[in-house]
Amino acid sequence: MLNKKSILILLSLVFLSASCLAKFYKPTDSPYQTPIIVKEQRIFVDVADTKEKMETGLSGREKLKNDEGMLFDFRAKQNKRPSFWMKGMKFGIDIIWIKDSEIIGVTNHIYPPANSFERLKTYTPPGDVDYVLEVVAGWTNEFGANAGDKIKIQNY
């Protein structure tokens, strides 16, 4: 029979295990399933690897959490210097430009137009890219992500 102390230890282990698992897994109904590591921070991304997903991106979505993002895969594309814009966006983002698993540039604090009359600005990388990562605005400043930092991208 378990005593009171043993039960408390057992419950503590169960709660600790659950909180650890929550850091590494996303609910299956979330589009943000693929884990990547940026500056030792785990982010779960929705991978845009089809023409349709790349064209839509994050437009129309309500928000991103601090551990979520969208990863655009340009490895098989001819255009290695894509342009991005904020059409249909409802929140601000930072764009992380990636080549050979390394950040080659960061574009911070990009926000959607204030009204429908405002001209859409385009954003391009400082060089050829393999991937482009969009995260919530301010993320790169909060976690200190800069050019030269390595990115670990899991196979998806």
C-alpha cells in the first residue's frame, strides 16, 4: 500500500511528465506539427511546401503563439529569392531568411496594412534561401535570433 508521501511523489512525476510532453508535442488538430530549433528554442511549424500553401501562407489566420511559425521550403524551387507581403494578414510577423541551415538575415516587426488603401510592401531575402521562417512579430528580438545562428530543421 502506498503512503501519503509516495502518492505525492507519484502525482508530482505524472504532472512533470505531462508538462515535459507538452513542450515537445502539439495537439493533432494543430497545423503546427513539425518541430525546428532556432537559438535553442523549439518552434512547431506548419510547412508550406506546395504552391497553394506558399501562396496562402499565414493569411487569414487569427494569430500565432510564441512557439509556432510557418516554414516555407524553397529547396526544390527555381526562385531562391522569393518576395513576401502581408496580404490578408491579421497580425505582425518577423521573417527569418535561411540558407544551408543558417540564418542569413532577419526582417523584424512586419505588420499588415492599417487599411485597404495602404500599398502592400514586399520583403525579400538578402541572398538565396533554402527556407523562410515566419514567426510572431518580436520573436527574433526576444530570443536574439540573428544572422549566423544555426537552425535545426527536422525531416518532415
